Amino acid sequence: MSRFAKLGRNVALGALALALVLPAGSAFANDPGPVVPGPVVAEGDPAIPVGDEGNDPGADAAARAKARIAMETAHAFGSKKSRDLIGYEVSLYQGKWYMPKREKLRKCLSKIESHHHYKAGRGGTYRGAYQFSRPLTRGVTWMMQPEVRKEMGDAGLDLIQKLRKKPMNKWNRYWQDRAFWTVWKKGEGRSHWRSGKGRCF
């Protein structure tokens, strides 16, 4: 057999082998066939490791904040817990100024000031569980207003305006707790509770 005949036979055998190996629709086939799109895969957040999408701390924190605000709104407008005005309970307010590690301090001050009696001070200069003066009572409504507006909207602002006209011992437990933490302000407002110095802080 001549050299050219052998070459032709090898080319033919190679083409046959390729036709058997390559699937229909490949780039080397004559008829590419219909193109079927594959499933759409959403790209994940590059900041979250693959397989860890359910543990996004940001989403978790947002859900917790939403639940807290819903619960506090119920307390603000008069839940059963917020209407209970005698005795110590963990703070119903747990927002921006709340300090869970300082609960013992709040409990101590409430004990010294009123024996945990949120109606204390009828007719006196100082009122409520934390013995707020009238000027401080009015002032704290302005201090709380930005956070209340953000969390509770117009309904919360209307409520704040009504509280501004009332003595502290007419406020429910939630608002008195919130007022305490707002004035305490991470310890900056401790001078309002001189009686607690050396005893509570």
C-alpha cells in the first residue's frame, strides 16, 4: 500500500473514532442541536463562606431588633407587664442605652429610691421608681424622642408628647425604665443618683 493510501485510511479511521466518542451537539459535530439553558444559580454573598449562608449574623441581628421593637411597642402602649407598677423586674426597655450587665445597679438604685414602687412620690418633688424631678422628667422626653421616632413612628411621638405633660409616677413601667437608661447614658448621668454612690456604683 502506498504512503498516500495509508494516510487516507488513517484520516478516515480517525474521523470515525471522533464521531463515536464526541456527543451530538458538540463543537465538532456538523449539527449542534438545540441549546438547553442550565439552571440559574444565584451568586452568594462573597463575605459569607459557602455552606454558611444560614448563619449570617447581620440577618440574625436585624431579626432580633425587629422582634425587640415590636415587643417594646406593645409595652409602650400598655402591656400587662408595663402596667404592673410594683416590684422589681428585668428592664422592659432593652434598646440603644440598655446595659444588661448593669441590671444589678438599676435594681439597687430603684430599691434605694422607691423600693421598686413606680407610683412613688405622689405630691412630692421627686416621682416614680427612680425619683425623677419634674424638669428631668420633661427633659428625658426630648432625649428619648429621636430613638422613639425611629422605632415607633408618629404613634410613638404622640405618646411621648402626652408623657411630657405627666409626672413620672403616672408613666408605666416601660417608660420609666426607658427614662432611667436614657438618663444613665452608659454612666454619664450617674450624678442624678448621688444616693447610690458607694452603695450601687
